[in-house]
Amino acid sequence: KNITGTFPNDQKTNTTPLYLKDDFLYKRHLGKNILTLNLNTGLYSRPQDLKVVKQDGLFSQEVDATSLYGELGATLDHKFTDHLTVSLNAGAAGNHREIDMKLKGLQGYTTPDVDARINIFNVFAGATLTYINDKMQAVLKLPLNYGHYDQDDKITAQDKSKSRAFFSPNINVKYQVSEALSLSYNTFYTQNEPSRMRIYPNLIFNDFRSATQG
């Protein structure tokens, strides 16, 4: 890409992403129960090589970002009565993310090389109660998630480790008053987990004029 004008430059970018994933799902009837097993794994790699020739010299950036994840879970559905169903689920998930970045020739920025890693391990369990009759549907969700986070950042030369539990109950009720009128009520308490997408404390330049920080 060639750009002329206030910031004349010549840009060249090479990006060769790799994305592999699998989704395995198995269901089996156990009497009145339904057992569901799921296994999801994936690998995502996106290296980038950006070179910009400007009036005042050469700006170059090399980025190598990789993400590897896996999740194994099981769900058991049991129908107590014609109106009441209980669903129990449990499982574990792991996520490894790393990024290496080298930046040269950028005036006005003191951006060192980035070498960051983060490992996330989650154990989760929960129960869902569903009640349905002719006019009312009520759902109670009780999910519990325990996460352990371990981050290695070469910029600050510190290893950071933290564990935390997240509980996010949810109640949803809908009542059909008539064919043309229904009433619904929803209440919840949410504890958001930290984002797995932004692990680097510096800038990554998509091109000569725009950058992403996370």
C-alpha cells in the first residue's frame, strides 16, 4: 500500500493466521435423564510483519500472538415432573495466551519489546431449574465459576497470580395473561470475569496511522 500526502510512506504487511478447532458433543439417555458431554479445543495463531518506509526512515514491527484453549464439560438433565426440570452441569477450561512483539524506528514512543504470557484455569458448576405450565414459565440459574490467573510480563519483570470465584444467579419469570398480553420479570446478579483478549500493556500498530492497546 502506497500513501502520498501529509504522511507519505510505503507499507508492506504479511499476515498468515492459523486457526484450528474441534467441537465434540455426545448425548445419551439414562432412563429419565439426559447426559451431555462436550469437548471444545482450539489453537489460534496470528503472526504479523509490518514494515513502513517513511520520509524520516524505516518503521518495522513484528508480532507473534498465539492462543490455545480447551474446555471439557458435562450436563445432566432430569425431569422430576411434567412441569419441573433440573439441569446440573460441571466442567473445567484452560486458556493459554502469549504475545511477542518487536518495534523499531517509531519516533516519539518509548515502546520496548513485549513478551507476555497469561494462563487461565477455570472450574465451573451450576444448576438450572425450569418450571413450565400452561401459563407460566420460570427459570432459575445458579452458575458458579472459579478462576485462577497467572500472568508473566517481561516489561515489568513480575509474575502476577490471582484466584477468584464468580457467582451470577439469574431468575426469569414469564406469565401469559391472555393471548395478547404477557408479563415478564427478570433479575440477575453479575460478576464479570477478566477479558482473555487483552494481555499486553503496549501498542500494536495495525498500520502506520492506527494502533491497538490492551
